[in-house]
Amino acid sequence: MEAAKENGLTIAPAPRELERESLVLNNRSLGWLSDRICGIVEDKTPTWWWVSFLISLPTALICFIMIGYLISTGVGVWGLNHPIAWGWAIVNFVWWIGIGHAGTLISAILFLLRQKWRTSINRAAEAMTIFAVMCAGIFPAIHVGRIWFAWWLFPLPNANGPIWPQFRSPLLWDVFAVSTYFTVSLLFWYMGLIPDLATVRDRAKSVVRKFFYGLFSLGWTGSNRHWSNYEKAYLLLAGLSTPLVLSVHSIVSFDFAVSQLPGWHTTIFPPYFVAGAIFSGFGMVITLMVPLRTIFKLEDVITVRHVELMCKVILATGSIVGYAYGMEVFIAWYGGNPYEAYAFQNRAFGPYWWAYWIMISCNVLSPQFFWFKKIRTNMVYVFILSIFVNIGMWFERFVIVVTSLHRDYLPSNWGYYSPTHVDVLTYVGTFGFFMALFLLFIRFLPLIAISEVKGVTPQADPHHPLGGAKGGKH
């Protein structure tokens, strides 16, 4: 950057290391952004999409076949035993809810903090949130055993006498927290889609596409009144979503923390679960976005800076999770409770030692590689480490649930939990369900928020030379 002259004084440029990289590279025009992002929806369906979808759909079907088998046969088809009454169902529920946290955090909290780098990744992250919560919602219904009585969880009028939910149960709190989170996240996602649906509607060539995109864009014309109402509604939904990000996983942690069981009865669980959810959520965002960035040639929109900032969030939250692991052990020792101390000793050196050390390796050690810029800017390394994060957070939930249950106070009550093929196939099936929904999303809806990305380009700034300023002055 050359030095500028004003009133006879020479103003030195800012040091290059203080200059921030543009959020859209190569000075791409507004028209190029519309063409590139809408082109993903408008172009012919690529072969890889069909292959992926035809794999995801039967995999999703396996999940529902296993659920049908479970309902018709009973929970004995799972690996549950005495004293391990909770197994993969709760592990998978908590894991999928955690995956769904990054989308709302990126959209709501970063929006309120005016972090413009969120604009290229928020749409896909919000979609991921909705699909992950849908996958999570499968498990609370089926883990109750008699699924035909699951409606008793809701305070519905009934003729069966005073049958009402137990409002002191954290499992009931889950019902309200997760359903509220899903509803608000869906509204927030749809609200952000409206201007872009109108863009696709105006570009549509077939009558069918024009009708459906026009129907869901709610008559959007881009007028000043429409933008004013849109921005107010978006801000209100962001403010409503922000406490939900913090509260939902706190309430999920209460499933464990309000009990008296050694290994669960600890007050660090709410903040620890929230940090872990953001940690795993950002891991999944990177797992999905890094390949899509290359496949759709979006390197100018989802830049290295975006990926690097997500890596820094993973590093920060991973460090918080590591601190929580250390504090759990410290509290168990400092509290002087022999049962609590034994629970953590058993986690590290008991029959499930392998799960504990996989958790530590993936969640505490692997994010530390993100201290190095060469790692953060290498897409292959970033993708591999994001997989480790997802694996580690699943094992964290497994360690919390199973190792706290498998050794009761008396050795005669000890057991060992192993999943059956029904447990495994139900979990694998949820991946198929998730990927089928995500593939439909990227095929029929804009993957990136076109209007928001345009808003962070130099052309959108009236004070920038590319945005209308003359001679760089205003």
C-alpha cells in the first residue's frame, strides 16, 4: 500500500502484518458471487452427488429398520445390562446435540458481535444444526423403551387420570429445551434464506422452479421496507437464539449432573458441556466445508482466513475442555470422596481405559496442532484433525455415560457394556439420514448466504473506491 498525502502531510501505510485479508478474494464482483453460488443450485446435478445420495439414502433406511426392530422386539436387542441402563442411545443423543451447536453460535452470537467472517459459513452451519438436532431427536423417543408412551413426556390433556410429566426430571427439560432450540434454529435459518430464495427465483428458467422458489421467498422484492423488516426480525431471532446456545447443552448436562452418581455429580458439567458442544460443532463444520470448498471452487469465498479462524475457535474450546478434564480429576481428589476418586481412577486405568485415552488424545492433544499457522492453513491437516475432534467428542460422551455406570458400589453389581449390531447400525444410519438431508440442502438451496457475503465486499462499502467513493475520500 502506498503512502497517502493529506494537507501536505505524508501518512505512512499500516504495517502489512496488521492488514486483514479480504473476506472475498481477488476483488470478485457482486455478479460473480451470484453466479458462482446460484450456479451450485442451477447447474446439472454432478455425478458425485448422485453417488453420495444413493449411499446415504439406504444407510438412513437402515436406521429406521433398526428402530422398527427395536420397537417390535424390545430394548433387549441393545447391549444394555445391569447396571448399565444407558448406552449408545444417550451417547449418540448428546453427541448429535453437540454437533448442532456451532451453527447457531456462528449465526447468532457472532452476528451480535459483528464478526463479518461468519457470512461465508453460517448458512451451511445452520443447516447442519437443524439436521443434527433431527438426528438427536430420534434417540430420546426410542430410549424410553415403550415408545408408544413417549407422548406422556408432554403435558397433554388426557383421559387416563392425573398422568402428567415429572417436571423435576431433567429428561423432561430436554424435551422442552431441544424442541425450542430446533424451532428457533429453523426459523432463524429460514429467515436468512428469504433474500437468497428470491435471487434464485428471479434467475429460474423453469416454471416449476420459479413457482416453488417464489412461494418460499414470500414475495420478497428487495425494497427498503422489506430489508428493514428483515434486519429487525433477524436481529430479534439472533438475540433469542443466543441464550439457547448456552442453555440447551447446559440442560442436556443436567441429565447427568443432577444425579448422585460418582462421575456425574459435578457442577462443572454445564460450562464443560457447552464448550465441548461448540468444539465438536466447529469440528463438523470444517469436516463438511473443507471438501465442499474444493468441490465447488469456492476458495475465493470460503478463504483460508475463514478456516484459520475456525481452527482458532477449536483450539480455544479444546483447551477449555482439557482444563475441564483436569478439574474433574482435581475435584474428585480434593473432595475426599473415595467413590468419586475411584470413578476417575477407573476411567483412566479400568476396563475402558482405551476409550478414556482416545478421548484425551483427540480432544486435548490433537487441537494443540492448531497453534501452528502451517497446520491451520493446510486444508488436508485441518480436515484430518477435524475428524479426530468428532471422534474424540463421541468417546467423551461414551466415557461419561458408560464408565460411570459399569461399576456400581458393590463388585457383585459390576458389568461390562458392549454394543450390539442394532446399536451400531442405528448410529451409522443416523449418519446416512444426516448426509441425505445435507445433500438435498446443497442441491436445492444456496450453500452460502449470497446477500450477507455481498455485504462484506468492498463494493458494498460506499466509502471504498470500489463502492462509489471518488479518489478514496469521503
